[in-house]
Amino acid sequence: MEPLLCFPDPLPAELALALERAGYPWKAVARVEHADADEPEDGWSGAVVCATGDAQAAFALSRALRAREVPLRPVLLVIDTAHLAELELREDHFDDFVVLPAHPDEIGARLAHLFWRTGRGLRPELIEHGPLVLNLETYQAAVAGRVLDLTYMEYELLRFLAARPGKVFTRETLLSRVWGYEYYGGARTVDVHVRRLRAKMGEEHAHLIETVRSVGYRFGQGGWAP
Amino acid sequence: MEPLLCFPDPLPAELALALERAGYPWKAVARVEHADADEPEDGWSGAVVCATGDAQAAFALSRALRAREVPLRPVLLVIDTAHLAELELREDHFDDFVVLPAHPDEIGARLAHLFWRTGRGLRPELIEHGPLVLNLETYQAAVAGRVLDLTYMEYELLRFLAARPGKVFTRETLLSRVWGYEYYGGARTVDVHVRRLRAKMGEEHAHLIETVRSVGYRFGQGGWAP
DNA sequence: CGGTGTGTAAACGGCGTGTGAACCCGTCAA
DNA sequence: TTGACGGGTTCACACGCCGTTTACACACCG
């Protein structure tokens, strides 16, 4: 079995112990960039990302793993209770999570369940809303059957919005969750990317992304969600 | 939202608290057979099966739920560390599990992640009073099922009033709390916005915002049962 | 060096918003 | 009964915010 990608290096003893005990091979990386550099020839079998230390880096890593051409699965996020709220709006960056402190066997059980699930291919790889279809595997988007030639950031933005149809997001939220850094000057950046997306979707589907004046943007005219 | 099927009855206090806190409606059943008998017309939205008591019955229930013609999803299994090993070979009977004791928010986070995975999204945050429904996520308002096209300030004002039904607010208070600045000239501003709101709600629902002469405005009538 | 992807600056335009004034209506005193 | 008065409602209009749009600068990669 290929090793699990683990972060950070050194791995907290509690985690290392649990992995040994469950019998999973693993390899810890100290920095986000090493996830690619240290990757074995046959790839990682999955990832265990621990956010109890540098949460910022951990979230960045899990996001990067899912932004790959073929997203890495499964990703198990390790957090403490203080970070429970951070999970919101990051649902697509991990497949399961575990809250420390935890019984070593719990981590083993979660990994077992994850591998069982991914083996069955239970994961939905499509996001479909109205005429829009996003293929999470191939990184492609299509509207009314026509494939869109989206750039990286355009795809990321569209995927984020379409994964939560109806919900309104401020530019600040989009900047921090899609771009991944804190608000840092240009809120106009979001506007321009929305405009480019609308242009590529075509006149007749531009309304799929709606403007909520003085607030932000949302995907889909929220046909009333009760 | 349809209630979650919960087992057993009564539910452990720790679980009941977590469900309330996360805002999920739920209904506990005492025996396995009741899962069918007590099922609401629109079905269960999922299940939370607790195995800390009668583990035998709990596992039987989760298996029965998945053996249905249309298997019930998601199923969240609640266990203690003693039952971790029992999960093996039961992988297909549940979608996720939680080990007690756990932080109440962990249970909420797991449910949120499960509902996101199964494509139903989170339950929207709603303010509901009589015929009026405010969706805080989509920035939408509806009266008697009809969606209102409100502007930003109209929505903010209505949300402020509807969040505290029955309570009367002076124009000065509204200006400072909704608009955010100190009283600074125009109290007429509030009147005009109230009028626009009443107009958009329609003749038959205009009374939802009441005028309290010489004082201010309030949402809903004072004679309301809290 | 050309091409593409991405972020920033600036001009434009629509409409949300605040304001003043006219209108309406209940209350109260003469 | 009537006129004055206080306060709420309604209307119309102009200002300015905010999103759109266009153009450009820069980084990255072949």
C-alpha cells in the first residue's frame, strides 16, 4: 500500500501512534510544497492533515490536495474543538475529520471507513444545478451541454458558489475561502472574475450567478428553499 | 426539514443537547419496529443511532435502515470507545460515527458534513413569524409563499424587526441599530422604508409592521403568544 | 519573447436611498 | 362644531454609492 501523506513533520505523537497501531504506512511532510516533491511514484494513498498546530497551513494543504487535477482522496482532517467552526464552508476539502484528543482506534476506524467508502466510489464527482454541470474529476465545466474553457481561478470560484446554491457570499468571504488569503486590497477582483465567468457562460446563462447588491454574489436564483 | 430518526428513547441528554444546539428537528423511537411506524409522511431526513446503551438493538436498527428498498441516508452512529472494534464489517450500515464523550459542536459538524455530502446542503437559517419567512443565507424574504424583491436596507430593517417580534423600536433606535450611525437629521427615513416594506408585502400583510403612535414601530401584534 | 492567466485602476451608469414637502387623519381645546 | 396642531403617510426627485465594464500592468510559462 502506498503511504499516507501526513502533515506536519514531526507528526504529533498521538497521531503517529494511532497510525502505527492501525498499520498504515505514512510519511510526514513539513511544508505544503513538499506534498508534491515527496510524492512516491505511485502517488499517495490518502492524506491525514493535522490542524492543531499551524491551522492556516493545514487548511491550505487540504485545499491544495483537492485542487489537483485528480483530487487526492481520502483526506482526513485532524483538529481540536477550537477549530470546529472552521469546518464550515470547507466541506469539500476533506472527507472526514477527527477531534483530538481521540482514542487511537477511532483514527484507525475512520481510515478504514474512508478507504471502504472510496473503494466503493460513493463519492459524488458531479455537481449539477440546472444547465450547469461541474465534473470534479476532470476539472471541467459545462453549461447546457457546451463545455466551458475555464481558467483555474474561474473554475474554483464557480465550484465554490455552485456547491452551495442560493447562499450569498460577501467578496471578503470569497477572497478568503476561494483565493485563500485574507482580505488584502482588491474586492474588485471578485467582480471581474464573476464578469468573466458570466461572459463564458453566455448571455442566456449569465444569470446563474446573481448579484445581491450591497452584499455579494450567489449561485442560482434562490428558488425559495424552505 | 423532516426530523431525524433517533434511537433510543429517551435519547441520552448529551445527544439531545447537541441536536437542539445544532438546530435539527428530531424524534426518538424506543424500539426498532417504531422506525417504520412513527415515520413522518415525508420520511426521515436521516438517522442518529446511539449504541452506548443497547448496542445489539442499535446495530440491528442501523442495518434495518440500510436494508430498506431505498436505504435511509445519512446514518450517524453514536458509540463509545468500547464499541470501536464493532464497526468493522459493519461499514455499510452507517455513513459516519461519533465517539462519546464528544463536544456538542462535533455532532453538529458531522451532521452538516453528512448532509453536504448527500447533496442536501445545510439547513438554511430561517426567521419565521406567521406568513413571513426570512432566509438569512440567501438574503431572501417571502410572505405567504411569495418571494419579495427587497433592497438591501429594506431587508436589513425587516430582519431587525422580525428578529424581535412584538418589541417596539423608536426611529432613533432603528436608525442607530439598522443604519448604524447616530441620529443625524432625518427620522422620516425610517417612515419611508417602512412604507416601502408594507407596499411590497402587499395590502393584506401590511399590518405585519405596526405603527405605535408617538413611539415607533414594531413587528407583529403585541398580543402574540411567545 | 509572445501568450495566457490574474489582479488593479478608472470611467461609466443605474438605481437604491435620503430628504423635503404636501397630504391625511385623529385629538383636543375653544 | 370647528380650527389648530402633532404626527404619520405618501410622493417626487436628486445625490451618490456600488456594480459593471473596459483597459492595462504584471507574473508566469512555453
